[in-house]
Amino acid sequence: MAGKQGDGVGFSAEEKAAMKQRAEELKATKGVKGAAKTAKEYEACLAAIDALEGVDRQIGERLHVIVSEEAPDLAAKTFYGFPAYARDGKVVVFYQPASKFKTRYGTVSFDEEAALDDGVMWPVSFAVLEVTPAVEKDLRALVKRAAS
């Protein structure tokens, strides 16, 4: 019978958890405005990074520093439980840790608001295994461009 649990149809447990986390994020800021909302979202982003382990945490922490330095106008928040950075409430860049969906690498991804357009096709998601000096240089350039 198609659609039965466990036959590969529908959402995985990790996807369901991410959706639940997103609903909780929205509830947590419902009715909160201005500086109070910004502060609450910032704290949630830091908590999301602190909850990461190993390489995921290192990448999340480094991305936070990079965004803070290269695009200080982006506001830290969470997006489906991921550390994210937004302008006017719209996500520009976020980190999806490998541990979230048990993948072999985390990704630094850019959402629709990112100014990365380049012709009719361009990359918006980058697998990151570690932040080396070369990777950091590339991430800094991407974040700066995306936020412009």
C-alpha cells in the first residue's frame, strides 16, 4: 500500500523535527516586535550554534563571525533550527549542519534574498567539511556579495 510509514514516502523523522522546530521558532517570536524580537532571535541563533558538536559547531561558529564582520546588517536568527542570517526577516544565508539530517557534510546555503545572481544559473549551496583559510576567504566573499 503506497504511503505507508517506512516505505520511503513522506517526511523523515529529521524532516518532521525540523518542521516542528520551525513552528516553535515562529511561536517564540509571535507578538514580539522590534529590539526584543531581534534579541530573542539572536539568542536562538547562538543557542543553535552552541547545540552543535564537532565540525558542525566549528563551521557554525566561524560562519557567525564571518557574517558579523562581512555583513553586519544581517540579523542572526534560526531557520528550521539552523543558524541563519536575515535582512528584514528574510533569510539570506544559513548553515545546515551535517548532523541535522545525518549527511556526510554540512552546507552553507543562500536563500532567494541573496544577491548571488549570475546569468541564468548559479550556485547557492556549498558543502563545507572544514573552514580552512581558503574556505574562509571564499565564504567571506560570498557572504559580502550575497548581502550587497
